[in-house]
Amino acid sequence: MMAAFAPGLVAFGACLAILPLLHREQTLARVMMTGMSFVLLVHYFAWRVTHTLPPPGLTADALVGYPFVAAEAASMIAVCLSLLFLSRTIDRSPEVNAILRRSKLPASALVDVFICTYNEEKAILERTIIGATGLNYPNYRVWVLDDGRRLWLRRLAQELGCNYLARPDNRHAKAGNINHALQHVSGLAERPEFISILDADFVPMPDFLTRAMSLMQDGSVGVVQTPQHFINPDPIQTNLAATDVWPDEQRFFFDILMPAKDAWDTAFCCGTSSLIRFSGLMQIGGFPTDSVTEDYLVTLRLKEKGLRTVYLNERLTIGLAPEGLKEYITQRGRWCLGFMQIFRGRSGPFSRQSKLAFMDRLSLVDAFMSWAAVYGTKVFGLVVPWLYLLFGVKAVHADLFELLKYFLPFYVWHAFTMAWISRGRSLAIMTDVSQYIAAPAVLKAVVTGLARPQGHKFKVTAKGGDRNRRFIEWPLLRLYGAALLITLLAIAYAFILHLRGDSIAYGGLALAWSLYNCVVLAIVCFICIEQPRRRKAERFERDEPILIHQDGEMRLIRMADISISGARFIDPVPPAIGSLIKCNVYGQNVAATVVRRTRDGFGVRFEDAVATRVNVVRAFYAGEYVRAFHGVRAAPVGKALLMRLFG
């Protein structure tokens, strides 16, 4: 028994000894860690193919075992490609700092900022417009592109000092909306040199254009993409009550994967929070309309024209994560569908029409395998243990200790490698949870996108709205609740009601596998119970001095927390309720009314006048009010999960 754990323990000890000596930014260190993961994976899979397959034939074991090992092989290819791309990384912030130190950006470089909107509410759009009209860049215009054709939005744009555009129809959804605006600005006397894209809920920080534009001094750069950060927790964080210990699901992608892709010159446009060279867009005929993820296609088409995409990993815009599970799933399904359309189209990795380089094509294969192979293998991961426990079908001819001897070293080394590279943003169980949540929509998108690439409508991800009540995402809960029930019944049947010597010999593998599945499925089921979104979700704790003005006097007090609508202060002598004060927040003088007294101070509501709202938004988004996860520890995450499951 101990012999089965020995290789895994060796890998564990080696990681503990080696990793403190390595720097994750160094390519050699990353190659060593990812390379060893690759070697251990190949070692495991060689054993898997040569020692665990059922005998060939028309038996139940073979009919399940061979498709399963094929799916596992595809998933292994996805892991290997991921390891390849993660073996490098790049940080462009020092380059930006050096450029800004030695030169000023030319004021003649006109940028048009496009805010794309369809059905978002006023409060969301107002923040974005205010942020966009308060950028530090010297020469730009802001355009609201309204596919909802709303009169109130036209008036709001005029009130806040930006341009408004609407079109008579919604053909080609977001891409068509942007192309309509491109056609408009190309006909103006002063044409832009660059275009910046913002989704309706993404508020740019003051330095957004200045820092992104610095990388455009290189004429070979067609797109500068910046990450998406979110001011609110996503549904997984909220429904597991893990907001303070677990980052949003996109942090691994934007903080770790995109810098790695950029190091291989395969970074790509993600739509919002990007800056694009106008002349390049004109060369490719505007935004492509043959995929619902038109942003990725922009990168590929520009690459064919010799213009590359670079990635600036800085927090320069802040948006809203999908606030409900339904919206979260819809978004992932749309991303997958769009990629399947790209895969089947003329810019796909195997297209003879495409002029893409080998690494660009390999990056597309990597993305395809991450959608199709990884999510497909998840289905086998649930069904294969059921078939053995209920019907005795042995898809894997090995017992638990045999598997541990070969699989555990890879699993341990890979887990340490991913945690080290991602600064703790990657935990295997949480990765499985997020993948199972999106799996039905993703697998549907894979099939429909490959079978029928064209003719799909763009599904907008709803943002905002009332989220103050608890409700259940029944379709998903029924699916995974049934899967959990079947898993539990299968365990009971095999080990209580129908115990056989065969079960004892080989069932340890199926039992361990099924127990792990039970934990993952239980977490998924709890996530399906949508928790109320309290107002504090956008309230951020602070501890910093603030100057307030009251009745002609100035005082320095401490701010305890702040939101977009108010703040709380620590003050031994709090003003009376109803008092009017002014507070200086990040250089903005904000008028406010005292609305309550607290145990150690008082709370205020910011004035609702337009000028005050402008100051509040610019002050709020100039601060560091996004939850930053520089590292995640497994213990607090595990504690949060246990409290949610059993608390």
C-alpha cells in the first residue's frame, strides 16, 4: 500500500524543496516545472494505454473503455498544450513605464472611444460614460453606440458631454453596431487613428488610454488588450460565500494565461478594454461578422495583415461580472459557440485560406481542445464510475493502488506547478466545479457550432437588475442533483447491497473516484441556489485619511468604507443626522448628507446632482477598490466550502 504512495510523496517533497528557489517570471524555471509535468503525464499515459485497457472485442468493457481512453487522450493533449504556452510569460508594464518616462504621447493621435450598449440600465451606463469622459489622454472623443435606440440615453449622452449614435436595425449585433460607428467616423473631417472598445458596464480608469497608447508607438501593433476586472463577485463566489477567499473565475485567464499567450505572440483581442489601430480595422473591413466572438476574429484577421495583438496586464478598466448563474452560463456558451465558428471558418487552424503562423494555429488548437476535449471528458468522469459500480463494466482495468503509483506523481507535481505559476489562482477542485457548471451549455455549443457554424444569434449577457432574493437555477440543479443521487446510489449498491469480491478488488478506484465526484457535485448543487446580492457587494472597506468640510471648518478623519452611493467614516465627534458635508475623495470634492450614526462614527449618502455623481464616479474608480488576489491559500477556500456545505 505505501509503495503506491511513494512516487507521489517523492514528487511532493521535490516540489517543496525546489519551488522556493525558483522565480515564476523566469522562462527556465517555468520550462523546468512544466516540462516535468509533461514527462510525468506521458509516463502515466503510457502505463494507462499499455496496462489498463480492456481486451479488444464487442464487450461492454471495450465499448466503454476505448472511447474513454480516447477522450482522456484528447484531454491530455489539451493539458500538454496548456503547459507549453504557460512555459513563458511577459510583463509589459516596465516597457510602458520606460516609454512614458522618455517621451510624451503625440496629441495628434486621435482616439475614438466606443461604448457599446443594447439594453443596459441607466445607472450602469452613466458610470461608464462618466469614466470615459474623464480620461487623462489629451485627444479623444467618446461615442455611445446605442443598439436599443433609447431617447433617455441620447439625452444622457448630451448631458454628460459625449456623442451618441444609433442605427435603424440590429444586424450582426455588437459587431454590426461597431461597424456602423466605424463607417460614421471614417466619413468625418477628422478621422481617428485608434479605436477603443468598452462594453456598457466597463468603466475606464483615468490612465487607460495613456498607458495603452504607449504600446501603439510600435507600428506592428494592431491591438492592445487589457484585462477585465470586476467590481462585483461572480455567481460562484457569491453562492459559495467565498468572495473574500476565492478570486473571480476570470482571474486565471487574464492574469496568468493571457500574459503567457502574449509571450508566444498569440495574445488576442477580448473586445472590451481594448485599443485597436483604425487603419488596420479598415484593411480588414471592420469587425468580422462570421462569429459571435468577433473580437477574437479581429486579432486573427489583423495578424494576416501583419498586425499583432499585445497584452498589457494592468487594471485599467473595471466592469460587472455576470451576477446570476444563468447569465454566467450564457456567456460561456456564447464564447464557446463563437470559437467553434472560428474553428470551422476561413481563419481556423486548418484552413488553407488562412495566412496565420504555426504558433497562431497551435494556439487555436489549444483553445479548441480546452473547450471540446476537457468538457467532454467531464461527462466520462461521471458516467464511468457509475457503470462499474452498478453494472460491473470495467472501463479501466486497474485497482486504486496501481493507479496511484502512476497518476499521483503527475497529479501532485502538476498541482504544485499550476499553483506556483498562477500564484494560487488554480485549485483542481474549483476548476472542476466551474467546468461542470458550464458543461451543458459548452457541450451544446461545441456540437451546434461545429455542425452548423452560421445562423446563430448573439446572446447578450444581462448586467445589473434586482438580485435581492434567493432563487434556484432548477434546470442545472435537477441535472447535477440527479447525478449526485445516482453516484450515491451506485456506491450504496456496490458496497452495501451487492458486495462482491470483485468490488473489493477493483472497487477502490471507483469508490475514491465517486467520492470525489460527490464532493464536486455537492458544491455545484449549492452554487445552483442563487444567494441574494446585498448592497455591500459593491462596498469596499478602507482605512485612509479623508478631509471633510462642514460649516466652514475642515477636519481630517478616517474613511472606513465606500460605495458608489455613500461612505462610512470613523469620527469620535460625528455630525448630526441631516448635516451637509463635503469630503475630498481622491482629489474630487463630493457633497454628501449624513444619514446615520454608527458605533464609531457616521455614514453619508452622496448628493444625487449630476455634478456630484460625476465627481463620485471619477473618485471611486480612481481608487483601488477591486479585490486583488495576489495569492490564494487552499485552507481558507476549504473552510468557506465546508461552511457553505455544512454550515
